Amino acid sequence: MAAAATAAEVQQLQGRLEAVEERVFGAAAAGGPAGARKIADGMVKVHVALGNIASKRERVKILYKKIEDVIKYLDPQYIDRMAVPDAMKLQFILAEEPSILAQVALLEQVDSLKPYLDSAHIKAAPDHAARLQRLSQVHIQQQDHCEAVTQNIRLLLEDYNRMTLLLSKQFVQWDEMLAQMEAAKQVKPVPE
């Protein structure tokens, strides 16, 4: 199982190296002539040289053994584990207890309302989107028509007011003429 995983990792690394070679040397060099320098070959030579050096030096062997410790120390959670003892973490949790309980209550409320979210009405909402779009268009058209009718009524009322004013003036003139005629008729001397 581990051998298969290692083989898969090696194959993945080889694919990545071929992609790097293709970018560095171009498409022709990646699968091209045997004379082209390969990055993988250079890395193998470097690895062999480092292995030879490491096997000869005792200090380097010790460093290789301590790599796991270095990786452990580089882990961001390691600092948290060292800096914050478990008792302090417990105090943090206890200090946040009211907030945690409030969040639990809210989550329980959401969980109790979940059947409403799964109802047929909400699931059918996307189906109603097209109908709602059509109704919105009809509503906009009716608003435009209403504005046109309002403007037409406003013009008709202005014409009516103008006509009423003109008729009132005409009636006033006729009333004045009639009053003058009646006054002139009463003033005439009566024959004896």
C-alpha cells in the first residue's frame, strides 16, 4: 500500500518536473532530443551527492534525524499548544459559555425551522420566477398605461376648465348686454 502511494508520488513529481522542463526549455526539449539537459537528471545527481556527503559526516546524519523535530516546530499549532496551556483553554471556553449557549439555542431554532425550508412552497419558488417576471412586465406596462391615462385626464380637465371659463365670460357678456338692453327699453319715453 505504501509502495503504491510512494510510486504515485514519484509519478506526480515526475509529471511536475516535466511541466517545469517544458516551460523552461520549451515544448521541443521536454520530449525532444537526448542531448537536451534534463532537470530531473540534475536533481538526481544532486541527491546522490548529498547522500554521499551525509553518509560520510556524522553531524549531517544527526541533522537528518532531527528534520522531523524541525517540521514539528514549524507547525503553527505547535506554538499554540506550547503558549496556551489546557487550563487556560478551559478558562476561555468557560468565559465564552453564554455566547456558546446562545449559539446553540439559535442553531436549535434553525434546526426546528428546517421543515419550513424543505416545504414544497419554497422548493417551488424557482418555478414561479418566470411567472413573477411576466407579472412584473405586466405591472410595468399597466403603470405606463396609467401614467398615459393620467396625463390624458389632466389635459381634458385643463380643456374643460378653459371651456368653462370661456363660457362663464360669454354668459357674463350676454348678461351685461341683456341688462343694457332692458335698461334701454325701460328708459324710452312713453308716448302720450
